[in-house]
Amino acid sequence: MELTRESAWALLTEYTKSESLLKHSLAVEAAVRGYARASGEDEVGWGIVALLHDFDYERWPSLDEHPFRGSEILRERGYPEWVIRAILSHADYSGVARESRLEKTLFACDEMAGFVTAASLVRPSKSVLDLEPSSVMKRMKDKAFARGVKREDLRAGAELIGLPLEEHIANVIGFMRGEAEALGLRGSL
């Protein structure tokens, strides 16, 4: 099977209708592709994994089903095992350890992209274009902000890819800025 972004996008939009979940997938894709580009990895392949990591979540959000149902669908459609394994590894409860650079990067970018999105949307500009890492660090200390995001996952993700937390935040912001329009994060800027 030839991996293409177009076929991955078609699969994502077949199973996901929520605009916020589609934008989350695009944000994680932007971050993961950015890391792939920076480290000379397969940007298209890594981007496809990021785009599809939650494609089954809207239909099957329970811990018993996500990302397991999606993995079955990917297998049926001929996706390579490395794609399926990476997607399974992003869920702590899947039993699939994060071993490859891609698996670690997907985990590091998943929650961080969501947190950066939330931090952007509460700015007066509602934009990622003027968001600074220090602002994200400050928001992380506010337990009421983006309550569903585990701060330890944000820290663990940075550690997993071997970066200081603030540097990881800066990278994710930078990668997302390149896609601000598609992510709905251009705001008033």
C-alpha cells in the first residue's frame, strides 16, 4: 500500500466529523511533521501517523475501543504494521511500549498540541502567532486551565524525546504557527 496524506485525510474525515477533533489531528500532524523534518525522518509517514492517531475516537471513545478499533480498520485497509504500532503506542493503556523515535514523538506532541491550542484560544488575539512558551508554562501551573490535560504527560513527552520542556513547547508552537490558518489559530493577527 502506498501511504499518502490524501488517503489518510479521506480515512480521517470518513470517521471523524467533529471540527475540533479534525483540527486536533491537524495540529498533532503539524508538530510531528515538524519534528520529522528537523531530524531528517520520513515527514509524510510520520504525518500520516499523527493525522490518524485519533481517527476512531469520535465513534469509539471508550478505553476498551480506542485506538483498538482504529487499528483493526487500518490492518483491513493494508496500512503497515509500523503505522498501527505507533498509533497503539500513543495510548498508555494499550500495552504497546513507545520504542521508536516516531512513537515517542507522537506521544510528546499529542497532548502538547492540544494544550498549545487551548493556550492560543484564550489569548486576546486568539492566535498561536503571538503565543510564547512562557505563557504556556504559566498556563500549565493553573490546574483549572485545560483540566483534562495531565501536566505529567506534557512533561513526560518532552523527557521522552530528550528535550527540556520549554524547548519542546517552543518547537510545537513554531510547527503549529506554520499551519495557523488551517488550525483556526490565526485569530485577529
